[in-house]
Amino acid sequence: VQLQASGGGLVQPGSSLTLSCTASGGDFTFTDYSMGWFRQVPGKERELVADISWSGGIANYADSVKGRFTISRDNTKNIAWLQMNSLKPEDTAVYYCNAGSNWGQGTLVTVSS
């Protein structure tokens, strides 16, 4: 199973970014998994940002991102997204997508003026 995360970059506070996570693998059934986005900064534990049920019907968010971030998925394309609006410097981190015990390689988001 391979999870490929992309979409990170350097943006100014208040900007938006959309992260994508594409899943692939012969034995991997996308709808068997809820999908999650986590983030980690050096010296801190990886934290859950948002997750979404296999059907896309239920999404949960960390308090710090509620109202600013939106997680979604397309089960026909094996893709999950994290739409991030009104970004703050404290959102700076490496973002990882997750499906069960499977992790993507991480994509760096830097929010700085």
C-alpha cells in the first residue's frame, strides 16, 4: 500500500492550501478505511488534524482547525483531501495522511509572512 501526500508549501498567514493523498496498491481497498490527516512539528507528538469515515459521511476535526479545515474524499479515485483555509503560523508542520496502519511520506506546510 502506498499513500502519496502532496500539496504542501510556503504560504502567508490567512492563505489557503489543499493537501491531497492518493492511495494505491493491489491489495488496498480504499473504502475499507477511514482516512486521516495528522501533523507533526519537531519535538512534538504527531497529532490528529481531521479524519473522515469510509463513506465520507462523518468527519472529525481537532479543535484548533474546526471551521478552517475541511476533509473530504473521493472513493472512485482513491483520493482524500484536506482543504486548509485561514492558515496560521501555528499550522506549520509536516502533514501526513493515514489509512489504518498505513502512512504517507508527509508534506511540509509552512505558514509565514
